[in-house]
Amino acid sequence: MPLCSCGVLPAALSLKRDGASDGAVTSFLISTPQTGVDSIAVTWGVLGLPVAAAKVVAAFIAGVIGGTLVDRTGGAVEPPLQTPGCADSEQGPFLSRIWNYSVGTIFRDIYGWIAIGIGVSALITVLMEPGQLADYPILGGPVGLLAALALGIPLYVCSVASVPIAAGLIYAGFPVGSALVFLMAGPATNAATMGAVRRALGGRVFLIYLLTVIGVSMAAGLLLNSLEISVSGVHAHGHGTGSLAGIAAAAASATVILGILWFGLTDASMFLGKLFARGGNSGSSRVLRVEGMSCAGCERRVRESLEAVPGVTVKSVSAAGGTVAVTVGSGDDAALDQAMKAVESAGYRVTGVKDGA
């Protein structure tokens, strides 16, 4: 599932509401961001197959260990709440659904994080010479792993954005094992994610979650360092421009850049349109409490359903908060009713309405 460290939490809580044990939820939280199709693809493409495989195996082991510890040290499983799950699968031509999912859902959700990761990686490569950190042998041992762990705590990066940053660290001379620690523990141990996990699951589960991620990632990092795996693609200056590999790399890079620009401009245009519309809109703001949203795909379905309702402007849709903010004409109760029906027709349940800011 293409869920990052921030998007995985509402999905995990949805599993918990449907009856999953705390251990299963913890396992899902630990392993999903590292084993999503987007994270694997980006890691494989940037750092190579050995690092991608090591991350997947380590995430699987960490998920099993963390989930088992939570279940073995916890109490009875609470009965599931009867809440709707994610909406039904989309219908339509097979190729169209592939395009909508791979580009309209996955890439659109991660393009901003990819751009941030590339930007941070570029700064590292500009400010530091290749292999500069290799002059400090102490970074080749546990100290380097701890340094990578400490680096990830203040940075709010998802599992995708962490990949180009890890590539920049390797370029600067960080060991591959330390980069793996940053890939695994960075997204899971940043301040925002840790706070959300603690509030949602409690102190006991949070402590097991944190110690498992740190312990397994550092063990995997030490093992990867002992194998002396090189990430040659990070240090390479590029393939020959006339070679097939060079042409393919250039085409892939151009496609990613065009995609980032397209979605960036589209989202900026939508934001500006909403900003100007809000300034001249005499309507009233409402916030709908919605149950059942658990991912970015849910948010998109709700948004698309509401955008088809006349007199309703969608301000925001949050699966994590379970809220939908809309603007309707002053006193237009019919439009508000239609908005609530549109949400329910998309497969979700409106549990309340309140005035918005």
C-alpha cells in the first residue's frame, strides 16, 4: 500500500476500529511505510536492489517483532466498532484504472515529498565534497548509525522523501548501513509521527513501536555495513548520453520533473482559486464529521463527489482528522443536505455537522 508515515496512521486506526489487535496495528504501522510500492520503487531506483531488499526484509522483521511484543504484553482485544471501511474499488476500463491509481493517486500523493527530498539531497551534494564524511572512520560504526538516527528525529520526512536524502548522505561519505537506518527510522521517529502514535495508541504501544524500529534498523544497518555493499549509482556521474541506459535515465528524469511541475502548478492554481473564492464568497463554512476515510484515495473520492454538488465549495478533506470542510451559500440547507448525501453515496458516513471558521 502506498502509505507514508503520516498517511499510515488513519489507515491503522481504521483497522483497529474494525477489530484488529493492537499488535496487528503496530505491525502495520511499522512495516507499511517501508514496504509500500512507492517506497520500494524509489529505493530500488535510487539506491539499488540490495538496499531496497534489505529495507523490505528489515521492515517485515520489525513489524513481526513489534506486533508480537505488543500482543504478548497487552490486555484483551476490544470488540470492533461497526464503522464503514474504505470505499469500493473504482470501476472503469482496466488501463484507465491503472493510470488513475499510479499517476492520479500514488504519484500525486508523493510528488511534493519527492521534490523536497531531491532539494535536500541537492543541497548536500552542493555543500559537501564526494566522500567527505568518509574521512571520519568513527562514522563507520555504531556512532554513524546513531548519527543517522539523530538526523531523522527533527526532520519530518516520509519514506519516499527520505530516499534521495539518504542518497545524498551516501554521496557525502555516510556508510550504507547508516543510510538504511535513516531510511527506516527517520520517517518513524520524527517528532510529528511519534506524537501521533503515542496519542492514538498509548504509551506502552508507543514505547514498543519506537524501540523496535530503532533496534531492528540499527541491527540491519550494522549487518549491511559488514557486507560492504556499495551504491555505485550514487557516485556515478551518469551514463553516456548516447547509451540506451542514458537515454532511459534522461527520459525517466524528464517524466518525473514534468509530473512534479504539472501537479505542483495544478495544486497551486486550485489553492489560489479557493483563496480568491473565499475572499469574495458570502457563503457559510461547515465542517462535516465523516467516518470511514482511511487513505488519500478516500479523500479523493469524497472530494470528487462533493465537487459535483452545485453550490458547494470544498475547502479541505482530511482522512486523519475525519473531517470535510465545505462552503455553502448562506441559508442554503438544500446544498448542505446534498453535500451530506454525496459523501454517503461515496461510501462513507456523516456523523455530524458544525460551523467552520
